[in-house]
Amino acid sequence: MALVNFPWLFCAGGGAALCALLWAEARARPLVRAVAKTAASLGFLDLALALGVRDGYGRLVATGLALSVAGDVCLLAKARGAFLAGLGLFLLAHLAYAAAFLPLSAPSGGALVALLAAAGAVLRWLWPHLGEMRLPVVLYAAAITAMLWLALGVARPAVAAGALLFYASDLFVARGAFVLPGKWNQLLGWPLYYAGQYLIALSVG
């Protein structure tokens, strides 16, 4: 039986890599952290490719997943340049997801109002801490808000759930990067992030 019939194998592998990643973060093991994070991220891309990228939707989602893998690798480094590169790659990933969701979406005006209010509240929370990062963060917030709005209008539960989890995980990324650094941001944010990405990958099938 083809491996594509066992998407749970990819999810199980990603879950094992995530457990190793959380352990490495808690124990401050940078090498294990790098290997486990890369493995967990490659897992969601491999899942989408195994399910089959047969149409425009699949190609755009796979592009978003590949950009996310590259972003995760960049964010392994602590340098400012690496952070900016990672932010840019994830912004492009959200644009690829938005382009994938757009033809399938029947977005709600009410959802747009709620998401704009949420984005405004998040930016107000972050604003005093951003300094010269304000423009990149505003652009990123616009991209992820548009992606989530379109995702909520798609009649595929995995898409909406995955996008919501991704959005929630980014709140911990922002908290750790700009407000209150600490390992709890990763320990809480990574499970949300990987659950979201694996759900988006599953929507290809």
C-alpha cells in the first residue's frame, strides 16, 4: 500500500520531532533543537508532497510550506539579519497561502472586522517594543491577517483550523521576540505552530 495512504505516519513523525524539539528547548540543547526543528518542519512539507501536488491549490500550499521551512531554518539563528530573513520568508508564505485560499473562499465581513480589531490590539501591545521593526511587523501582521480571513472562508475544516493555530502561535513568537523573551514562548507556541502547519498540509489531500 502506498505511503500516501498513511498520512498519519508523517504526522506521527512530526509529533516525535516536536517532542524532541520541546525537550531540547527545555534542556537548552541547541544542536538537538536545530535537528528536531528542521525535521519537524520538513515533515509538513513532505506530507503535502506525499499527498500529491496536482493543482494550483496544492502548488501554492506547497510553496507556502517550503517558504515556512526556510523561515524556520533562518530563525534557528539569533542574529537580527536571520530574524528579518525569517520574517520575510513567513510573510511570503502567508501570501502563498492567501493566494491558495482565495479562489475557494467565501470570506465574511464580520470576520474581517473581528480580525482587524484583533490585529490592532496586537500591534498596540507590541508597538512600544518594536522600535525600527515597526514597518516589517505591520507588513507581516497585514499578511497573516489577510491569510487567516481568507482561510476562515474556505469550506475545508483543516484550512481554518490550521490558519487559526498558526496565527495563535505567532503571538508567542512576537512575545518572545519583542516583549518577554523566555523558553515558555517556544514551549507553548511550537505545538500550535506545527499543528497548524500539518493541518494546512493535510488540506492538500
